Amino acid sequence: MTAANRGRAPGLRGRTLLAGLLVGALPLAARAEPGVRILDLPFQVRALRGPRSEAAVSVATSGLLPIAGGTASQQVGDEESAPVAVVWGEDGGAVLTLSGGSVTVRPIGREAVEGLTAAETPRGALPGSRRALSGPLSAYLTGRTRAADGSEAASVLTIRERQPMAVSTDPKPVPVATVTVPAGGEAVFAPLRPRLLRLGDRPMLLAATRSGADAGGLVLVDRPAGGAWTVTARTAPQPGPPVKIAGIADFAGSGQTQAATVSAAGRLQLWTLQPDRIEPAAAADGYAPGAGDSDLAVATLAGGPELVLPVAGKPEIALVTAKGTLRERLRVPLPAPPETGIVVLGEGGATRLVVGLAGGRVAVVAPEGGTP
């Protein structure tokens, strides 16, 4: 190296180092901080329902409010949805809609809430349970019983399907075919909402079960071509209380449908679903299922579907991706622990997460930044 080059080297090295630091800082500067806002509601929230709920669909079809986007159910097995969330408590209710990237609150009376949610628990269903709905198909838990540990459970899953009928000028009741499916063996159904889904070209149901005094699992209920509804696949019993179904999507991006579950012990598990088997795919600890049958969420962001889950023991939610490996992409601190559920409005950069907090408040989170 010449003397001239030796003289320039420190400055050159400094400029190179500075350029490297700036390049390394660009991704950090480009990532906007998540926004969090507490909704101003005149009542304490004790229930939260998201777009894939009968309450949301009822609001969208009732004419109570002008709802942009209407309802959606592309094929039987795709659960019906509407672009709203519904919250309520002892002193009132509200419909939450997304407009211009911001969540808007539209109050509704307590009587309206009771009317809109009445169909969630059909006659004969397990008290407090909710049915799954997709076009002519609906499914709900019936046969009130007790699990081996004395906790509430259901002995069967009831599936109802409206039948086609000829056009007539005479008013006639719509014919409905009803079947009941037991969980099989000594298992019973846990008091958690079943989920409708599609595998291949057929609608199916996924439900949580209890086995013995201290084990839970999943069963897949299918109707093979020309056959009857029956349990066609199940997981091995998992130690502990029943697992809650957090969401169903192609989380890994492999083209296969997967279910995500969270146990009361804080274990997140992914399961790959096939008509004749349910296979474990990945697992991680440190999450919480929320209270009772409250919803957990799947957000559709730029990188694909992500789970939105409460963090165990902390007032935080985590966005978990399964692309490549199961990992957290983001954590968002909240003013109180999530308790009454998490639902999603919108998708992509306009996604807004509605989180029911302990104490009856509701937070809106903009995970990619922006006005919640």
C-alpha cells in the first residue's frame, strides 16, 4: 500500500462503515410501529364476535345498519362471514366496522343484541355454545353431559342441512336433514365451537374432544361420497384440558390445510388435516387460549396467514407465522391482558385487530402501523 493510500484508508473505512450502518438501519426505519387505541364504549364488554360469526352475519343481513361488503360464503364448508365485529355487555352493544383504515363504533341497543345473537345457540344445543354455519349446513353441540373430570361436555355433534325443494306457490317448510355424530369410544365433545372447513371438494367439521379425566384432542367429521357423516380422523389424546381451535388455514404455505390449537397449558400446535388423518406439524409454548370459548384470530397479511394469540402471563399479543418455522414475527404490548377474544377486520396493510381486554375494555391494534 502506498503512503497516499494509507492516508486515505481511515476515511474510506469510515465511509464504508457508515454506509453499512445506514443500509442495516433501513429495514428498521421502514417498519412502522404498531398502533394501539382503546375504544370509547359506554359499557363493559363481556362478549366479542368477529366476521366469521352468526352475530356478524345477522347484523349484515338484518338491515339494522348499512354494511358495505355484505356477507360471503363461496362454497359449502366455507364459514359465512361479514365485514364487521360485534361487542356487547350488560348495558349495551356496538357494531364495529372498518372505514378508511380506522375502526368505527356504531352503538346498538341491548334488545337488538339479544335478537341478533339468539340463533347462536339453537334449541337443544349445549347451553352457551355456538353453532357453525355455512350456507345450508349448520353444526352444533347437543346432548348435555359431563366429562370424566365432571366438567361440562356434549355427547354428540348435531349436523343439519337444508334440502333443495321444488319451486311452489304454496308456502311449505324447508325440509331439513338432521344427523347426530358421537365423538367415538369414551370421548365426548368439549364445550367449544366446532369449525366448518373444506378439504378437497367436500365440507368437513373439526371439533375438540375430552378423553378420560385429563386429556383432550381433535376429531375430523366427514361425509365420504355416498356415505354418512362420521368421525374419520382423530388425534392422540393430549394431556391436560381440551385444546381450543385457534384457526384453520394454509399456515405453512405448502398447499395443505392446517389447524392451529392452543391448550390451557399454553402450548400452540399445528396439525395438518387429511380426510383420514390429523398429523402433528409444529409446536411452541408460551401462549394463552383466552377465556372460555372466546375467539382467537388468523390475520391475512402480506406474508400469508398469521395467528394472533395472547401471550401467556403478559398483557401482550403475538403474531405468529409458520412459514419455514413456527416463529413470532411481532409482539404488541397492551394495557391489559387479552381475555374476551381477538378478531380481525380487513387484510394486508389495512388489517386491524380487535382485542377484548380483561376489565371489559376493547383495544384496536394496527399491526403494520397506521391509525387503529
